[in-house]
Amino acid sequence: MLFSSIIFIFYFLPLFLIGYYASGWRTGALLVGSAVFYTWGEGAYVLLLAGLIVVNWAGGLAVARAGRGRGLWLAALIVLDLGVLGYFKYAGFLAQNLNIILPGHPLPSIVQRLPLGISFFTFQLISYAVDVHRGAVKVERDPLKFAAYILMFPHLIAGPIVRYAHIRDEMHGDRARSRRVGLGIQYFIVGLSQKVLVANSVAHLADYAFGLPAGLDATTAWLGALAYALQIYFDFAGYSNMAIGLAFLLGFTFPKNFDHPYASASITEFWRRWHMSLSGWFRDYVYIPLGGNRGGRWRTVRNLMIVFLLTGFWHGAAWTFVLWGLYHGAFLMLERFGLGGLLARAPRPVGHLYALLVVLGGWVLFRAADLPHALAYLHAMAGASGWTAQGIGLARTLNLEVVAALVLGVAFAGPLAPAMMARLGRPIVGRAEQLEPRLDTVAVHPMPVWLLAAGLVLSVALLTNASLNPFLYFRF
């Protein structure tokens, strides 16, 4: 079930919210609703998730109670969680590459359907166990509250990665009435508009450009790369904003996941703004435990490259993802050891142009079917096949909907246009919601009611004619 679907918006969500607030047991209502949501799309895989929840809840208790052996309990939980993730996500990739390296001893082909959200809930399980071991969060003794945390449908499928420390107090608090209804509605509509009005529309151009055979011209290649950059940002940021909005409606506060990353003037800044819950996870649970930047230049280089190797591999079992991670790690390394100082002294537009070019090149690696496809695409962007070979086909693809989505995407990828739109009318968000101290995670400007209504109506109108509009990060 997709957040950006008629059945979710007009059937599941209203019925769930009625049951949630009519029930005297919020945790139970959340648990049942989330189980229905996950089972709707994944069927029997809900049993796998249930098993992981039981084992990690019991393992967390063991970590909290153990003395000297608590490290062994933690290691066992991490090995188990990563083992399940590795089997479903990487076993086929490993077998395929071993068969290339060792052709005389072929391994059987392993084809597994990836459970939705496995990368996200695995990292949440690991963060919980590590935080209990560190004493950063109290162990959860109520198995139903722990299950509701992991299974909570707003973040279950595609994040943001929510640590238990973020919401433990709210899970144990009184959520009989949310004070952030207006904020939740705004976040959800903004996210829905980002997904439907921009990401879904520019996807047609990205699919066209990346699906062309040899001979791709430079104009189409650049437009396709731009379209994919907008698609992946507005798709994932849209999902994250919808998830944050749903959490506000339920009385929870999720961390923001994006902060206008395409406004960055360096790759270091980009990763402070892009998929912030993932980069923060790798910082706190991998980079810092490895030593961070405390062991000298070469250890810092090693730690950075390990983190971005894992970041690439986390996104998918393919060499293009691995190279994408190492590509970003290499630029972070260059910025840390000299290039960053040059960028800091240069005018910001220079750094901005540099960051955009690097990110666009990385998205080609990320989107391409394989490495030869990525190299051919980058070759086309350099003008190897001329600039207008696909003029007729490109003109047909650039219809009014796609052009409007490109314009909207470019305008709203930075903070300026949303801030200007926020001044055009009375916002739906109440003053108390804007000023609440805990809302340091707010990433969406208060929008006027008429603009939100227009976004909702247009999004629903497009959804009624759409057969399928899955989120890109479901595959990761």
C-alpha cells in the first residue's frame, strides 16, 4: 500500500485515524494498523518481521541485564540482523560474482524477493541494540511498545531511520490528542505534491533518456540526468515528508531527512543535507566507532571510504551502487584534504556549480543498469554523440506535464521558492505548532491553505489516472 494512492488517502488513513483516536489503547491500535498495512503489501513476510522483533526485544533485555557478557549479546544481535539482511539482499549478488571468479565450481542461482523496508528496519533494530548497550536509551520492557516502534507504518517501508531514543518518551506518553494536526496535514500534502506533481512526472523523461540505446545525444543525456536528480529527490523527500506528517498526526516527532541538498556548495555539505537519518546513522554507528578523524590523515581516509563503501552497498547489491558510494567518498576525501578550503574561499555559486556537477555525475552511476551503461551515458553527456540526435523523440517526451514538473522541481529544490510561497496567505499551521521548542526538526515552511488545497486536488487528479507510482527507495 502506497502513501500516494487513493486507497491509502481516502480509505486506510481515515479509518485508521478514527480507530486510533477512538481507542483507549493507542499502542495496540498502532500495532494492529501497522500490521495490516505491512501485510497488505508483503503478505507472509510480516512473519519474518515479527520474528526479528521478538528476537531483538528479548536480545535487548539480555544486553541490558548482562554484565561482562553484554558485548557478546550485542554482537549476536548484530550478526543475526545483518545475516537476515545479507541473505535477502546480497546472497544472489555474492553467488553471481563468485561464479565469475570461480567458474569451475558454480553456485546455484539465488533469487529472493526483497522484503519491503528490510534495509530501514534492520538499521533501526541495530541502532536500538547499540543504544541499549551504550546506555543511550532505556531498554524497552514492554514487547508491544517495542513492536509498535519497529512496525510503525509511517517509517516502516522507506524511513526516515528513526532511533528509539527519538520517540521513546512519546511512546510512553499520552497521545490522546495531537497538538500538531495542522503541521501533520501540511507535511503530508507537501510530500504528496512532491511525489505526484514532480517526481512522477519527471520520471518519464528520466526513463526515456536512460532507456535509449547507443547514440544518446548530449542534450537528452543532460536533461535525463537532471530529470533523475529531481525524481529521486522529490520522490524520497516526498515520502519522508509524508511519513513525518503522519507521525505528527499520531503524536510522534520524526527527524527531518532532507534540508534542500541541491543548495549545497560542496559534497560535504550535500551529505549533511541528503538522507540525513542515514548519514547520521553511519556517522554514529560506523565512522565514530572506527575512530572518526582522530587517528591521523590515513585513518580518516580509511574510515571515510569504509563508510561510503557501506553507504553504496546499503542502497543495493550492484557494483554501480558500490562505485557510487566510493565516488562520493573520494570527493569527501578531496574536500577534507585541500579542496574544501578552496571551495570555502571561492564565491558560493562556484561551489554550488561544482557540487551539482559532481552529484549529477553520481546519479548517472546510481541510475544506470550497469557500469558500461553508466560510462556510455557519461560519454554522451560529454558530447561524444553530438547534441541533438534524439531531437524528435525528446520533443515528444517533453510534453507540458513534464516541462511544468521540471520547472517546479528546479524552483522548489532550493529554499527560496518555498519561503516566498509561505508569505502568500494564511498558513494551515497554528502558531503553537510553529513555536513549539521540540520542532527543531521542521523542514517545511508554513504554506497557505489555498496552495495546499491546490496541491492536494492536483495530486489526487493525477493519481486517479495513474496505474502505478511506486517510491524509488522501496527497491533499496
